[in-house]
Amino acid sequence: MTTCTFPRKEFEAQLGKKITKEIEEKISLFGTPLESLSSDSLEIEVFPNRPDLISFQGYIRGFKAFLEISPGLKKYSLKKPEKNYNVKVSPSVKDIRPYTICAIVKDLKFDDEKIKEIIDLQEKLHITLGRNRKKVAIGIYPLEKISLPIRYIALEPEKIKFIPLESDKEMTGNQILSKHPTGRDYAHLLEDYDKYPIFIDSKNKILSMPPIINSRDTGKITHETKEVFIECSGFSLEVLQKTLNIIVTTLADIGGTIYQMTLDYGNKKITTPNLTPEKMKLSLANTNKLLGLDLKESDLQKLLPKMGYEYKNKTVSIPAWRTDILHEVDIIEDIAIAYGYDNFTPEVPNISTTGEESQESKIKSKLAEILIGLGLIEISTYHLIKQNEAELFKLSDEKKIELEDSKTEYKILRPNLLIPSLRILSENKDHEYPQNTFEIGTVFSLNEKQETGIKETENLIILCSPGNFTKMKQVLNYLTQQLGINYTLEESSHSQLIEGRTAQIKINNKEVGYLGELHPETLRAWGLKMPVAVLEIELEEVFELLKK
């Protein structure tokens, strides 16, 4: 959750009424628990799925609709791009931080409180939507200090020279990452690249080096700032667009005028921001079934505007700044909030069921208990891997199962647990050793016999760093003894392991996995500094044995 503190006096002025006990209850029923209330301020909690409520302006917009003071979808006007209102995106950023979305907002009047609000919004968006700047980095600049048009390019670190914020001397890209406090905090986001991205104006003045820091000369808004240039950079156009929409609507609500910009990607041009609402069909029958109510179409026409939607002809218009609406169910959840959870009547279902943990789940818990007892740390990784990770692993095309329209850099279903485990080791290579980990999870392979064409298998992987074959065999011995299972080893080979230090694991004469030491080439490819021993087995045979 994100905690937000708003000034009470301005909050009440926007509502046109004092905060009473009824308003306090409404704040919590809106889905934002009221943490504290004083004569000067109120503190609320905003769930991670509602970053559009983080700013004071965004929260007031949503809450006034909920109270039916200003219900419905709020409309914002956009000015078309003026001459030179464009950003040229260089192909050099493609493999580093490939996308940017930009806008200009004019007619602003900043004071200390509004500057604080914008900086606070920027940082909270970095933490939430931006995943600590990994997915999204935001820059806001005084337009009067910038010469349009702007370029978004990548350069070698030594060619990047500017004075960063909170500094009084010029630094190169590498010096910023190693010597500047903010640079050190976020250095891990760029340290694996030969070039770093920068925004640069038509007079070759560097505006910033995303996702690290802005220039001191161009990256700080003041009381004199009347016009701002905003850029969001990252890996997903959709996430960047939502982020920018949250920022520009916030600035519009404090009096700004939004101007669009043209983004030139060479092979295509796009205009941003785009505040066109998304359309989604809503089934009244599904709504009533899920909520256990008997609503009519006329009820939906009253409830949906309370959550900031527009509803016509069984179609919902979704605000362009909402990041949490992915499915009809998300809209139905908002209908429940608008209806009021306090208005639902609890009922005990007229059925009798007995729940029980599955045998497989019990066995997995037992495995985890044994391995934790050995001092291993359990990890949990994504079901998806990146394209570059598949290339590092030299994964063959026939083993790749790619998503058709992935919204992130994670695009391929993991064929084993070794690839994501190597990612974890690589990301923690400079941390304290030993690093002994395990994971129990699902892996995926193509199989025509399955209904979906994809077989899902539960695997166990153990990694010890530093480790060797003997150490891993000792772990396997202890694990199988505790489970009462017999196994055999046969010399084998594996593309990522050392020849002669690799064995095939068999249970009941059936191959279930492998054990060995990572090859030096594999260690180099993943940037690992210590020898690593690994064991990975399919658990299907283990499940069958232990069930008996």
C-alpha cells in the first residue's frame, strides 16, 4: 500500500463540506482506509492497483464522483502538437530502454505545496507503476530551459557529460553511477549496458540520463516555471501511457493546459498523451451472478458514474488513467464499491463441503521443510523468462513457447527452473556467500497430447554457490533418505554443465533429473563469480511413490 497525506483544509474546500463521521466512513468504503485525521491533514492508504488516486487531485476527482458531487467520466481537452513539439527516438535505445512517451503542459502556477505534490506523485509512481524505476522512469522539466525538438538516444558513458541534480560539478555517465548518491542507488538498472540513454535538446544540452537522474540545469521546476516538458521512459508503451495520463491529468486539475507531442520512432509516429477512454462490454447477468444481487440496467447507470465511468448501451467507458481495469470482473468490483459493501447481506451457503490439502501440496511442503532445515533459502520466480535469457541459455527454438502479445520483456514460458534461478544468482552476485537456494515450481513444454498443446510439470531445483558435485550429492542423499526414496546416478551430459561432473538421476529406473556443476562458459555468460552446483528433478515420480 501507498500512504498519502492530504491537507484537510483544501480537501474540505474541494468537497464543499466539512469532514464528518459520514465522510470518514465514505473514505474507507471508497476502498482507501483512513489511517489518521487531524485538524491539519488526513492520511489514507491507497492500494497498489489504484495509482491514479496517489495525487491529491486524482483522489479528489475519484472521491467526488463517489460522493456523486461530480459523477461520471471527467473529460480533459488536449491541444494538438505545435511546431517542434516532437521527440525523435533513436534506434540506439532499442535494447536498453526502448520507449518514451511525452507531453507538454502550460499555464501552470506553482507554489511550494504544488511543487511538493508533483515531486511526491513522481516518486510514488516510480515506486508503484515504475517498480523502483525499473519499468518506468519519469522526468519533469521547465520548458523555458529546453530547446525543442528533443532526441532520445543512447551514448557511451564517457560521452555523457552534465551536472546532475544535487551536484555542483560535471560528471560522466559512469561517474554518476559510481559517485552520485542517486546514481549508486539505481546503478544496477544500467550497469550491464555499454551505452546509457539520455534526453537531449536541439542545442545538444542533456536533460537527463533515465532512469537515474535529471540535469541540474534543466531538471528542476521552481515557482517561476509556467510550462513543463514531461517524459516517461521504459519497456511497455501501455504502462508508459497510463503513467503519463496520470501525471498530465493531475497537472490539468491544478490549472494546466495539456499539449500533445509527436513521437518519431522512425518506422512509425505516435501522438501522446492519448486520453481516449477504453470501451468494454458489461454483462448485467454476470454482474448479478458475481455479486449475488438483482440489479437492473437503471442501477448500473447510477452506480458506474460513482466510480468515474460513463455507461451507455451496455458499454463502459473507462478513464484513460485507470491501470487496474483488465477484465469485466474489475468493473464489477467497482460496482460493488459503489453499491456499498455495508449494504450487502451476508448469507451462509446452503451447501456442505469439506476442504482438504492435496497430497501433492503436502509433499511439496515436506520437501520445502527438509531443504529449509538444511539452511537453503526458498525462492519464487516468474513463470516467464526473457528473450535474452533464452539466448544466454542457448534454448532451441523448438523448446520456446512464446506469448503472442506480452506487455513486458518476459515473453517465453520457462522450460526449466534453471534459467530463472540463474537470473536470481546473477542479480545477487555481489551479495554475501554462500548462496544456497531452492525452488519448487511449474515448468512448461510442448505436448500435442495435452488439450492446450502445453504440458505443465512440477519441478524441484537446488543450487549451491559456491558448490561442487560432491556437496550436491550429499544434499540429494539427505533429501531422499528423509523421504524414504531410493535413487541411482549414471554419468551423463548437459549443455550447461561440466563434462565428467554431470550425472543423470533415476528413480525406479526412470530418468527424473540431473545433477552437476555449471560449466565455466555458463558462469561467464551469466556474470557469476563463484562455482555453482545444481540439481533439478521432475517431481511426478516422487509424488507417485510418496502417495503409495
